[in-house]
Amino acid sequence: MFKSISNKLTFIIIVLVSLLLLGSMLFMSYSFESYYTRTKKTALAENLESFRNRSITANDTLIESINDFETRNNTRLFIFGQNGALQYMAYGGSKIDGDYIEIINRFFGDMIRDSSLSERLLSQQAIISREYERQDGSMNYFLTASSIRLQGSDSFAISISSMVPINESARTIKNFFVYVFMGGFAVVVILAFLISNTVTKPIRKLTASSKELAHLNFDIPIDMTQKDEIGELAESLSTLSMNLKSALGELSEKNKLLEEDIRKSQKLEHQRKDFIRDISHELKTPITLIQGYTEGLIDGIGEDNKEEYLSIILDETRNMEKLVKDMIELSYTESQAFALNCAKFNLSSALVDSVTPFLDYDSRNLKFNFNIEKQFFIIGDRIKLSTVFRNIFKNAITYTVKNEESRIDIGLYEEKGELILKILNSPAHIDEEEIGDIWIQFYKKDKSRQRTEGSSGLGLSIIKNILDKHQYQYSLRNEQNGVAFTIKFTDYDVNP
């Protein structure tokens, strides 16, 4: 029950206000009568002091003063001589009735028994207050007496008040306070509930918001309309939410980058292993052939085929030389020392010069078609880009299916403000899942790694490094019945 702040606050308010009401009721019940009595006595003494100090000359004026005193103080006032004879009373009366005569006689009896009372009243001008109980004990009175000088002699002014109104007031207050307590308790319960809900409602909202934040939901709205401590807490929670959201977003991005780095690292490690394996494979076969044929020649085996053996050894040596050159070229393009020597040159002429050595290649089954509209000039490293063009042509020739329709189309044209170089070899096709892998070192479309194609698998890796260094856009994709290699140039000049 008391786990909720609302319930705790409601309970505390009810208890505190109930204790306050109960304390007030007990105080009024047990202290009101005595407090009211003391206050009444003090007021009568002060008023009696004022009465005796008034200048009174005529009888009618004194009677009027007595009448006024009794009306204002709800008491009876009598003036007696020192011999105990009644001199004045309200409305000019001369007979004292009821309990008053009994109380007055008992007071004069006390004066006779205690001579100091007269001395205090007459000589010291003191005001004396005493309480008297009726003989049957049913009612109490209190008497206030003082001396008063009238017509050159001292008399006694005696005020007598019944305590019945005081007792009745005390009882009324006791009975009334029971209803006040019950009504007040009901009001307190309602107010405590409303106050606690008013105070704790925004806290409950903040609690719900904090639970959402704990579940990493940072898009929840946080009410910051209040201008008190709860509003400050809401503002702090909102700031915390935004900071956590920002930090989590940054952490998520860093995690993605870390995952990407890990994947790249794993991929590089895999490529390193494949590279070592591929180098071993590429070098093992020619070395084995060279070793075998050389040992055969030394042992005198196949003297009749000596020229053939030497020709095979020379071919394998050249293949190894080309592989080593490609590896050196690839290593260079991947090193920090790789730099471009850029200058403006004729791209159209460079293309023709690069393709010329291949024009007579198997001319019976392969045709070259040129579509170079104009003389285009670009800024770049001509030597390195010529290496790119030669490798592209070599790959296009190597992976084109040889038949009567085999062809390589070389196009250089303008399109949408860009210069496009497109080399299409047909018929040819690359599986879509392999297009992303062909840039990997030693990757070969032929999984059996047949050496008849004469490819080391490093050409496209060299092409990629050089084009990336030039920051050119390039792509390799399937088109209809062929494979197109496209390079885009944005900075170029034209000579018709």
C-alpha cells in the first residue's frame, strides 16, 4: 500500500491534519473553560478598575453606569457600604434575590474572618477575585470586589458572575468539536487525495518516461510545462534522453564501423591466405614443368623433342616473368609510393595505341569495332592509364566466347555532360554473384584455374587501384549478350 508516493503523501497529510484537529479538540475541551474563566476574571477586574475611577456625582448617573457595566460584562454589580448595607444596584433596586445574597454574605463573612481583605481593598486599593459554589454544588460563581469612593467615603463595589454560561460554552464546544473533527477528517481525506494526486501525477508521468528510457525508447514526449522542481527534473530527464539518444546513435554508428572493419579485416585475412595459396599455385606449376623438362634434357631423355622441351621451358619462364611483373605492379599500385604523373593527353590516341597490339589476335574469330567520335583530351597519367586499357582489352579477349559473332566494341562518346569510355566484349557473361569478387587478387572466372587462358588474375586488381587513384567512376556489368566495362570522365576537352 505504501510503496506508492501518492499513498504515502495522502497518509501523512491525513495523519498530520487529524492530529492537529484532535489536538485542537482536546485543547478546547480541557483548557477552554479555565482559559475563559481567567480571561473573564481579568476582563472584570480591568472593567471594575475603570468603573471605580470614573467621576460619578449624581445618583442617576451612578445607576446608569451600573446598568451599563452589567450589560457589557454580563454580570451583576452591587455597591455596599463598609457596614455591609446595600447602597446601589442596577435600575435603582434595593433587594438582592437568588444566589447573589448568599454569595455576598459569604464574602462579607470572609472579610470578617480575614481582616486583611478589608485592608487590601481599602488601603491598598486592590481588586480581589474569588470563586464560590452554591451550597447544593449545582452552580459556581466568581466574585470580583474593589473599593470605590462615593460622596467622600469608601464603599465596596462587588461584581458577581455566574459560571453557567462558561460551562455551557465549554460543553457546547466539546460537542461541536466532535462534528468538526468528523467533518474535518472527511475534508482532509479528500483534500489529501487531491493534493497527493496533483503532486504525484507529474512524477508518475516522469516514472513512466524513465521506464521507457530504460528500454532505450528515446522518442517519448516528456512534459516540461511545470516551473517547479518537478519541471526542472523533467527538463533534466529530457536532456538526458537527448544525450543518451545521441550517444547511442554515435555508439551504434561506431559499432557498425567496427563491424565493417572486422569484416574487412577478416576479408583481408582471407584474401591474404588466398593470395599466398594462389601465388603458390601459379608458381608451382611452371616451376614443376621447368624442373621436369630440364631434368629430362640433362638426363638425355627426349633428344628428338629437345626443341619442343626448350620451347615449353621458355613459355613457362615468360609466364612466370609476366606473373612476377603483375605482382610487382599490383604491389606498387597498393603502396604509399604509388603516385600519378598527371598531364593533359589525347585519350582517343591512347586507346588506339593500347588496342593496336591486339588487332591481329585470332582475327578469324574476333572483330574490333571502333566508335570514337572525336579527339578527346583528358588530364591523367597516360602511362598508367595505358596499362589499364591494355589489361581491359586482354581480359575482354580472354573471356570472350570465340565464334563467328565474337567482337569487341570500343566506344568513346559524350553523354549528359560526361565523356564515356565503353568497352563491350560479346558474347560473354559473368554471373551476378561473381561481379563483386572479380576485383579480388588472383580471382578467376574459371574455378578449375586452367592455365590455357594465360591470365594471372591480377589484371582487374591493378585496373581498380589505378582508376581509384584517378578518382574515376567505373563499372563492369552484363549487357544483353556481352560484358561492358565503362569509365566516366567529367573533366575533358574536345578537338573535332
